[in-house]
Amino acid sequence: MAKSPETELPLKAFGWAARDTSGTLSPFHFSRRENGDDDVSVKILYCGVCHSDLHTLKNDWGFTTYPVVPGHEIVGVVTKVGINVKKFRVGDNVGVGVIVESCQTCENCNQDLEQYCPKLVFTYNSPYKGTRTHGGYSDFVVVHQRYVVQFPDNLPLDAGAPLLCAGITVYSPMKYYGMTEPGKHLGVAGLGGLGHVAIKFGKAFGLKVTVISTSPNKETEAIDKLGADSFLVSKDPEKMKAAMGTMDYIIDTISAAHSLMPLLGLLKLNGKLVTVGLPSKPLELSVFPLVAGRKLIGGSNFGGLKETQEMLDFCGKHNITADIELIRMDEINTAMERLHKADVKYRFVIDVANSLSSL
């Protein structure tokens, strides 16, 4: 944990920040840079609440610098563009996701893989030109045009906001690891913000989808509302045994510490398990199931900007959004308590424009 003095920038901004590891958010005045020649200024309308926001607020990963304004599922309207900006116009509905800067010259950036740039700058809690970045729990943001994406006209802005992290976090590995072949069997481990969107992507790709969860009370909603084909209770030894060797792919969205061994047992020969949930403690793993079944374990770190735009366009085509609970900014601390208890279906979204008022 560290404390950072706020460098004064030209534009006054307002949001909600945490000051210490209690994670409690409260009103916070800060500043942002002026709109540069390559920048886009965005009035924030909605911001999704990600589980990584909660981890950061509590300093679970050990690198939070306070004060911190979270939020990297930002949707808003363009209010100003720099003279070099051609892709966006004032009045456009746009999104800003997990990163707001990278070197733009390395091999990864040149392959539209900015999320793996060694010099990437996160939307919040990152050092940037002598100050710190602050996120979308605030009134506006100024971002280089490269890190802004167009929002499809047919997607609702509030329910579309979580796609900028939860959506791309599951879409990118599904595409990269080839987990998209129609008729194949996908397991989705964990039914939360990421998992429920993974179900929707799986069905849009033409996959058979099974939800893997410790909570049997989620079965009806997983199948009847979200469209999963089946539901597997991971605490039921008999059902887990019966399902062994039946799945081609598993995407593990679980953010709590857990063993990977039961999931590996569900995979067929040559099966793929990709983990994206970011638990704060190491995962339990033995190499023997990998060797015996020629199985693959992989990871993925959200997506680059080109792929994020591709994902949004895919969502527009297939009418995919997150299932959300819209909240006011002054309800955020209660929402964080509920998120910690997994008491949300399936993503909180802050109605920033209609509930953020400067004190």
C-alpha cells in the first residue's frame, strides 16, 4: 500500500475514491489533463463495477496506491476531440476499458495486443506522467483516441458497460484458444459477472454450454434465463464423476481460491482450460492430469483495442449484453459489500451521470 500526492492538472474532476485498505469510497476532488491533439474527452454516463475494483480497493494484490478512483467499464458520450482525431465526433457514444495508454511501438502494440505491452497504463491505479490514473467512478475522462471504442447503436449503454472488461475478458481467450467450434462442449466455471457473459458468447458461437458451480440454486436461472444447456454442481461427487471427460473447453471465471484438479478431470483428451478469474491466492494443480490427457491450461489478460471493438460489434450483431443491477453512486459501498458476498445478478453498473453530484 502506498499514498500518492495528487499532482494538480488543468481540469477539475470529481468522483468517489478509497483512501485506505478499508476500501470505503467517498467523494473526492481531483484533476485531469486537458484534451490533447490525439485525445477524446468523454462525459461518463455509466460505469460497471468489476471484481478487480474490489480487489484493488482492499489492496488484495499488494500494489494499490491511495487515493484511488476505480472503474474501467466506462461508457459515455464524446464532448471534445483533438485536431488529429478522425474516428470520433462530439456526441458519439463510446467506451473506455481497462487500459488508457501503452507505448504504441513495441511488438505487442504493433500486433494490436496492447494489453501485453510492458509499458501499459491501466485506467486507474497506474503511474502516468508524474501522476496517477483515476477511473470511471467520476464525471469525465480524457483518453488518447487509440484506447476508445465505438459503441454499437443497438446496445443499451448501461447493460453494455460490463462488456468492456467482463465481456472482453472471456471473449479474447475463447477466440485465441479456438474455443468457438460449433457443436463443441464448453464448461463455464463460476456464474458471476464474467461467467454469465461467457454463457452468452458460447451460445452465440454455437457451443453446448454447461455451467459448473458450487451453488445448486443457480441452476434454473442459468438454464432458463441465460441459455445454458446444462448445470453441474461441483460439490456433488457423483455428478462430477459422471461428467468426467465430457468437455472440450472450460473457461474458469472463479475469483476465489480453488483447485483446478476437478476442472481438469472434466476435460476430454486435448481439452483446454483457460483461467481468467484472478484469485488472490495460488491455485492447486498437479501436472499428472495434464500429461495423461494432453490437456492445456492457459491464461488471458482481457483484450486489445481492435479485439475489443470486434467484440462489441459481435455483441451488437447477436444482441449480447450483461445482466445488470443499476445503482446510484452513493450506493457503491453497499454494492461492494454485496459483491464480496457474490450477491449480484450479475453486474452492478453505476448510473454516474444521474447520481454523481459534486459536494
